[in-house]
Amino acid sequence: MANISLNSFVSPTYYNSQKVVNPVYFAFLAGSTYAPPTFSGVSGAASTNPGGLFGWLIYSRTALANPTKGSTTDSYLVYTNPFDLVNDLNTLAGVTACLLTTTATQGGTFGFFSSDGVAITGKTNGNDFLSALYALAYGGTMIVAGSTSAFSSYELASGNYIDVMMCNGTASEARYLENANQVIGIFPSVTDGAGYTALNFDTLFTSASLVSGSTVADRIFNISGQNYKFKIPTTSLQINTTMTTTSSLVPDVVGAFTNSKENNNLYYTIAGLDNSQVLNGIVKNPTAWTDNTNKNIFKKNRVNFYTKTNGIYFMGLDLVGATAGVTAGYSSNDRVGPSKIRQDIETNVREIMLKYVFQSNNSVTRTAITSEVSSYLQTVSQFLDKNYTNITCDSTNNTDNSATITIEITVKPLISSDEFVITVATESA
């Protein structure tokens, strides 16, 4: 066991990965803020927690050899491929019982994996490592941190906006999600999803009203189904061992968003699919939509799911309206794809109108605004039913020389059964 490493987990014999040009930026809160570990456990094992997966990655930047990225003062770390992650953690091989604990008495409480000589079992840090690895395999960029405030620091420093967040279901993740309007939170489901829209939904968020249709609720994916891998060879950890895992599909949904962004597609919902596969592994216990009882539980509780078929990724069912009941009607705003396109349209139109905030509210200004907004809508026209698109910015909704300029845009997403109106108004000082 002198050469313990995690290289088994990126072995081409069972592990696939892909590259993208336009990556999804995904946040992963894995542990807590870094604290230097102590090593007074049995046989010199770690006796304190350095901060989970994030903490160990920071610790690998101390006296250990040549980390791939970052420094010990970082509040977040950025990875663009699974190999860098594995290489950084392999520098921990010299820490007793960190990567692998082989006996019950040896210690390694804060380590990654344990072994009985035949089967390898993941601990908390090991399972977080696998989640990070599986998500990175799809080609996204991972921002791993010990606190959600570090995600905002990353956005400020890099100029990149986080697209999605892998969630374990903590209050801090929920608070961050509430205030990060562009971020979609991907939560693991709890058993069959009954009573939940995310893990302990009502206790995570600040207001129970979120359940009835707020924008935060529209940005939650609560994932049913698990990624199953049987007897993965782990000989680089310990010879003649294997590992069988059943893990959340959260990383694979991150992967689906990665592919959706790379292909310039919307994040959208389609009903009626029950077959699914993932990049590394198979789906265990998938949702069968012929099971109306299960389907209605999920529908009532806004539980989305992930499937892939014929090379095309789909996001969820029409699983919306958490408190409305399974027979209620739902609007475009309740569906993830139209909710996202509405947000994008409103944001871009507001930016256009800000350029005219100090110009007179007259027909010339309004015509210029209409023309520029029309040009912008052409960039998202592949997602819209052109028969329903209408822009109103004229004397019918404006008064000449008034301080406020108002525009109304009516659009109907292709995947929606109804249209919605976006109203944006800017007021000069």
C-alpha cells in the first residue's frame, strides 16, 4: 500500500469524460472553511476535520508536493477537469489513513475511504470527492468552497457567473440560492419526495411562501434516482479490491446542464420519459411514469428528474405547484425552461433600456428602443413561437416627455402552452 492513489477512479477502463468549449460554472459546497488538521489519532491519523473535501484540498497545498492550483489562503478552488482534482488529492497519500483506512481501530475518521480488504466504502469526504469527479467528467468548471460567500468572491474575481449549484441540502446553500437569481440549485431527493420540494424545504428557506411559486422555487431541481456502479476496480488504493457505489444523480444533472449550455439549448421540461443513462454508471430506481401514485407525489412536490434519451438531455416533468395539488393547472412561469428564458429576456431588455434613461420619452426614443429589443429577441428566437411575439413601446403605454419609459414584450416559449408578458420600466433621475 506504499503507492496509494485515487487514480483508479479516472481509469479509462470504466470512466468516461468529455470536453466542452462553453462550460457550465457549477458551485459545490464541500465541507467548511479550512482549519489546519491535527494528527493525534490512532497511528497518527487526523484527529480534527480540516474542512471536509475543500479543507483537504487546501491542506494539500501546505507542506505537500506541487498542488495543481491555488494556495492555502484561497476561499475557493477552481477545477476544469477531474484529473487535476485527483492529482491534488493524491498528495495526501502520505497522511496516515487519509485516503484509505484499512482497519476499524486505525482511525481516519476524517478520511475518504475505508476497506475490509475486499470492498472499498466511501466516507463523507470520499462521497463528496466522487460527486465532484462525476460532475467534472461532463466538462464543466467546478468552484469548490467551504462557504457560500466564496462563490460570490469567485464571480467578482473571475467575471464568470455561476450557472448551477450542487446541493447537499444545508441552510447556507438555501440562503445563497435565494439571493443568487441566476443560479439553479440541484438537490438530492429524500426517499420518494413526499412532503419535500428540496431536502427539508420549509426549514432551508426563509419563507414557506416559496413553495407556492416564487422564483426560487422555480430554480430548484430535486433529483430522484441514483447513479449505480458495480464493483469498480480500486487496485490503486488497495490491491484486489473493488467498490460498489449508489450515489445521487445530482452530478449527472449538472452534466446535463453542461451539455445543454454547450449546445446552446434551454434548460427545459418534457413530460413522459422514463428511460435514462449517465456518463459514468447507470440509473438505479428511475422514476417510471406509468406509476401514477409516484408521479403524483412528485408532481405535488415540485420534484424534477433527469433523463437522457437518443443523445438529447431532458429536464424533468411538469412537476410544479408544490401546494396546489396534482390536478391544478400550471403556467409557463412554473416551468424551468420558460422561467429561465423569461429571466434572461427581462435582464437583457432592462440593460438595453438603461442606455436610454436620460433621453426624452418621445416617438424617436421609443422607436430606437423597440428596434434594439427586437434585434435582441432574434438571438433567442429559436426558443420562441414567433406568432406570439409582440413589442409595445409607443404612445399606448407611454406619455410624451414623461420621466418613465415603459416597454411590454409578449412572448410564448415553444415548449409552453401559454404566453407571458414582460414589462420593464426605467425612470430618469
